[in-house]
Amino acid sequence: STGAVFASLCAIAEQTASKVRLSTLLLVVFTLSASVLAHTRPLSLLWLAIAATAAVLCFGINASLRTLAQRRFQVALLIVGVSCAFALWWVVSAKSFESLLAGAPIPAESAAVAMLDKTVFFMVEYVGVLGWIDTLPPPAALYAWVLGFGAMLFLAYTARPLRARWVMVLLTVTVIAVPTALQASSSEQLGWIWQGRYTLAMVVTLILAAGIATRFRPFRITPWTKSMVRWGLVLGGLAHAYVFLEGLRRYTIGIQDHVNWTEMFEPLWQPPGTWQVLAVIYILLLATCGSFLYRLLTTPPAQARQKHIAPLQPPLSR
């Protein structure tokens, strides 16, 4: 939901800058995703604010003001505002923060230092955590994702214009500082409550902002770039399939001290449809989405095709 809010706001701002009519689909996506996000967790209003602020910073205040002047966007914003007001009322009236299970109290200073020390460790839960938060993703899948994270951040921090880099810096600091502040502020009453997956909303915004920051970098469609995209998609598909199978192994036969993949064919428990059918459906879904994404990334845009064709046409006589 946070990713949809950020991406739709960026797309709306870009359409406003291009002086084209705002897409109804984008307005619906923004309205629904923001309204749903407001009700997901007690902290979700904070995630919504971070996503909206990041989108504003990516495109500038002037573009945001022009977007706010659009009547259709004002209607969408009104609906989101009503949803947020109800969510805030619910959090306050239901005392959502007070209902958290309390553990052994921890001094705020110790909690803050521990959070900073665990920043990189939390990245494991950015990729995935299975079962009752007791099964980590396979190391191969984790390394594949970390490789992708590193590549995106490297490109974003070296992107132009420079304004995009400051957005990346702000979001990076947010991913580190906000969880630290939230844990430290509640540790003396509730003890340790934080998990890496709670940061996912901000991490997704950071990843998408990296894409926005690098959108002006030239991407030439050559045999080398096609091969790079193809192998990147294959690597991502294999990583996801591995994580999915690891989750099925955890539930069907349990993670044991010995390698027990073959024991899955005599499972102690089967999900509806059997794990074999679910695994095949999931792999086919990954392959289909990967094929569509490959075509999207390696097919020249319509404008570029027109520019390529235009010189072949005879010039008009005056």
C-alpha cells in the first residue's frame, strides 16, 4: 500500500508537469491505497506521511502545488483525509498503542544503541521471514536481494539532478532513525517490540525513490542490456521460488537439522491443493510476470520508435 501511494503520487505529479489530463486509474489507485494504508497498523499514518513527503520532494514544491490545484485530485485527497481522520480516531479511542504486549523494560539509551547495531541485521526481514517469525529466507535468496539493493542505491546516490540524491539521503536516514526513535521511546514501558518487517513500508519507499532518482539516466537497449535484464529476472525468479519452497518445507515437514527436501514427497501436512500444485502455479506466475517485465524493459518506447522512423521519411518541400 505504501509503495502504491508513493508511485501513484509520483505518476500524478509527472502527468501534472506534462499538462495532460490526470489518469482516472492513477487517482483511484492513490485513493484506495492511501485509504487502506491508513488502517493497516497504528503507525501506518506515519508511513503514509513519509511516502507523501518523499513524492513531494522528488518532484518539488511547485509540481505539488500544481497537482493540488487539480479539482479531481482534491476530491481524491478529501476521501483520503476522511479515511485518515477515522483511522486516527480509531487508534486514539481503541488505545492501540497501549494494547501492545509489554516485555521486560529496557532503558531508552540501551534500546537506541541496540537498534542502530541491528540496522543491517534487519535487512534479513526486508527480504522475508517465514512461519512464526522463526524461519529466515535461504541465504542464496537473501544475497540475491542484497545485490539488487546495493545496485539500486549505488545508481541512485550517483544520479542527477542532485536534488534526487538529497531525497535518497533523507529516506535512508528515515529508515535508520525512525525505528530507532520509536523503539527507544517505548522501551521503558513495553520493552523490546521492534521487528525488521515493521520497516518494510519505508524500505519500499526508498527502493521506489531510487527508481525515480535514476529515471533520467540513459538506458540503451542493446544485446548487453537485454542480457543483463534477462539474467536479473532469472536470478530474481529463482530467489523467489526458493523462498516459496522453503516456506512450504517449513509447513509440510518442518525445518530439521538434516537436509530433508526429499521428505516433502511424503509430507506430514498438505496445504489445500497440495504443495506441488501451489509450487507449480507460483513458478508459472513468476515466469509470466518476468516475461511481461522483460518485454516492457527491452522494447523501445513509442516515442523512440517514431524518432527512429522519422529520418527515413522524405522531407516536406516548402
